[in-house]
Amino acid sequence: MNKKGLIMPIALSQFLFLFTCPIHANETAPITSKRQETMISVLKQTFNQDLSNLTYSTTKNDVHIFENDLYTIEVSEEDVNCHATIYEKSLNSHLNNLGFPSYSIETIDFNEKDFDTISPVIEVKDSFEVNVDEPVNFDEEIQLSDNCDSDLEYTIEGDIDYSKEGLYSIVISCSDQSGNETKKTVDVKVSDSNFYQKIADAALAQIGVNQDCTMLVTNALKAVGINFHGAPYEYASLGEWTDTPVPGDICIYSGHVALYVGNGQAVHGGWNGYTTILYSVSCSNPFIGYIHVNH
């Protein structure tokens, strides 16, 4: 029942360490419940005898014992191979090497892969941060490995909109041929490095347009998907106060609002009525401060 495609062979001591604690030669150490279930399933599919109600009994000297009312099965592990021998229980027969009254019916060789309960390993960073329209190449970022299988593939659950800023979470999954599965959640933050410059450029594009100061700022913010309109001071709710402005920050005044575009200049709406102009940050309205817009 050996299967092809075995990779990363591991020695007996390494193999058993994954499922048992170190023991002395004659001590008993049970195998994990998941491994018990896997072995029972494989044994039932392999032997033709009635193995209903087969249960794990004990482990002694690296031999795992499974029983039901009719049969005893010994599974011994040597290096990467396993040997399963089925015995029919009979009070009139000889004792086997573990003291059970029985006689041998059949012995079948298994491969480590037949009893594989080790899930694949997914190696990938927990999070990524990329610019808008610059997707992560997961084929280059993800490394898959398994104790038995080499032909591994991954799937991704969840969507990432690389055209829109935001924090996205996806789940990467990988299963081996034995049905063992691994999942890992990865966060992807999509940012726009030109976010603030887009606001400033949108303000400059409005020079000469007849509008008041609030509409200038409202229209400039639409360039980055922010839809807001209010009284001048209400624009302070869109971000944090800052003493180190960058192009795209909002200038808040008493009774006035403008858009900072760098070099001490701002675009003002409602100038001398309704004209939009490029002028210094300083104007006739008392200046309160700069707002760095959240995004």
C-alpha cells in the first residue's frame, strides 16, 4: 500500500516525536486521538475482515494495538515504514509477542504517508502593505511544504480591491493528499501614496471657478473619495491638527477654509466674492490651524 511522491523522509525518532512523548523501551505511550482515528480508518479500508467497532487499545515498544471482539491488529513503526498484522482472537491458539491469544492472518506493509496526520506548512508574512494598483504576487510570497507530499497548491478566500485604499483580510488554505489542511489569515493594507497630492492638485484645478470657500474644499476632497460639506470649522472633523502641513492639508480660519498646496500658499474659494485663486496662507481671516486629513 505504499504511495509514490514521498518527500522529506524522517527517521523513526523524529516521526514518533510528533505524536508521542519520549519513553523508555518498555513503557507505554498512547498516540493522539487524531492519529488513532486515521489509523483505524486506513486499517478498515485495507483488511477484508469485519473491523466494526475497532478501537485503539495501547502502545508498547512502538507497537500500536487495535482491537474489536474478533481481531487484534498490531501496527509497528520502523523508520518510514509501518507493518500492520491482523490476528484472529482464539483461546486455543498460541500467544503472540504481546501476550494476546491469537494467530496471524495477514501482514501488510504501509508507508508513513498512509497514516499521515501532519498538516502542510504555509510560510508567508502575516501582513503586507502595498500602494494602490500594486497587487501582492502571492505566488512569489508563499512557500508550501509537507512531510509527505510535494505537489501542493494553495487557495485564497476573500477579495482585495487594489484600486481602493483599505485593510483587507484573506485566508490562505493548503491541503495534502491525506486530507490534512492548514489555514493562515493574512492582512493586506492598500494605501495611496499620492493621496494628499491628489487633493492639492484638485484644488489647483479649480482656480478661476466661481464658488465659495467650502465648495472649493468639498470638490478637492472628492478627488480622494471623501464626500463632505459643511461650515468652515466643521472641516476640522476630517483629520488631525498639525504644525507641519503638507500639500493637501486643510487650512482652517475663523469664518473661512482653504486648501494648502505647499510653499506657504493655499487655494482659496470665495475670494472677492466667489472667485477661486492661489494666494498665501495668510489672509484677512484669522488663521486657526492646519488639518491633516485622515485616510
